[in-house]
Amino acid sequence: MINDMQFGMPTLIENKTLDDNIALCKRLGLKFIELNMNFPEYQLEQLEQTETFIKAAEQAKIYYTIHLDENLNIADFNSLVTDAYLETVRRTIEIAKKLLPLRDKYGNPTQPLTLNMHMHHGIYITLPDKKVQMYERDFDTYMKSFERFRKCCEKWIGESDIKIVVENTDGFRDYEKKSIEFLLESPFFALTWDIGHSKAIGEKDVPFIKSHVDRLIHFHIHDGSENPPKNHLALGDGEIDLDDRLKLAESCNARCVLETKTVAALEKSVEYLKKQIQ
């Protein structure tokens, strides 16, 4: 099972350069690196130097996926902010198009190249007896932003084999579930299941994710626990039924990022997988 799956690594804070990340990826026998746009070295201006990234990947025989900035907020009520984030997505899609041939050479061409995104919860107003999410209060305005976002992404991606995948974090809000379902009506969008995040919050997102299992194409794999809530643990260091999650990833033909936060935890996770293969 596991031997035929595509496993990659996240951008690690201990690795200060692209070469450091690539060297680790190659040493561990992983297939790809998920470039994280939260890091200063992977901002648009750097990623647009695609020849540098392609040359380095060619030498190591790996490819890349991309993790969009976690602050990405395409529904902000300030149109200047929204426009900036939309332009960020547009330019990132253009980068992904140039990186796509690496996937064809060193990855699985049946798996779309992914741009991973988080849902931004927006702000809330605290009342004496409750908190009111502004996106829930102004849901129609919120959804108009997603209508624009979906239409733009469909145009920008065009015929390229690229999908934007929505990741679970600390629990989807009800208004977010509605906007995600709207996005999933389009073939240009799909889902990421971060199994550690869902474990740490008591698996509250699992029913929603499993109700859309046919749109699940990307996994963030790391161990976790509910009490105390922990995630990003090395595989085998938590409470998750990893065999069950990996079998589901295989059945979905999903790509898997071993999303630990340290080199040591990544190394331990790779060793865990090697034992599963034997």
C-alpha cells in the first residue's frame, strides 16, 4: 500500500534555504516539498524565480506543491485587502503552471498539483453573552467574495491540472462549510484532510470531510492527541489510527505531506512508514 503512495515534506523552519530542504527531502527518499508561503523565502517574488526552483528540483528528482499564506483572506470587507490576496492567488497559480512539469517527471501525473489553503475565520464581536462572527452576520457579503474567488480561479487555472485544496484547521464554522460546499461545486477545488488538526479538536470536522470524501485529494499526515490536544507529532507518537487514515488516503489517490515541524520528527515519521512497508 504505502510503497506506491506519494509522500512529501513541509517547509521546515530549521532549514533556512531551499537547498537545505531539498537535501533533507532527497536523503529521506521523499517525493516532494510543500513550499510554504508563510516563510519569507517563499514569497511571490522568490517563487517567481521558477528556473532556480526547477533546476534544484531536477537535480534531486523531486517536485513541489504549494501552501498558500495562512493569512489569505479573500472575503475581507476591505476591498484593497481582498484584491491583494486575489492577486497573490493569481500569481501563485502562474507559478504552479511552470512547476507542473516536475510533477509529470517525478510524481504521479494522475494527482493534480495542489495549492493548499486555510479558511480565514474573520473577526468576531464579543457581546455580554456570546461572540458574533462577522462573516456569519454578513453572510451574503461573505458569499459574494467566494463567488468572485471561484470564478477567478476557474479562469486563472484554465486547462492546467491544478486544484486549490481547502484544509481543516481548528474546526470549520457553519458559514465556512457553506462556502466550501460552494467551492466544491467546481472541479477546480478539492479538500485537504489534516488528520492531526482534526484529532486535536475531537474530530469535529470528520463528518463534514467524510461527506465529501470523493473530493479528498490531499492529506497532511502527522500524529496527534485529544487530551491534551496536540498535533504535528511524529507518526507513532500520538493516538491517531494511522493505518485507517493511510488506507483512506490510498483509496482517494491522495498525496500526503508528512507535516511535522522538526527534522527529528520527520525522520522518525519516515522510519515509521518504512516499518509499515516491510
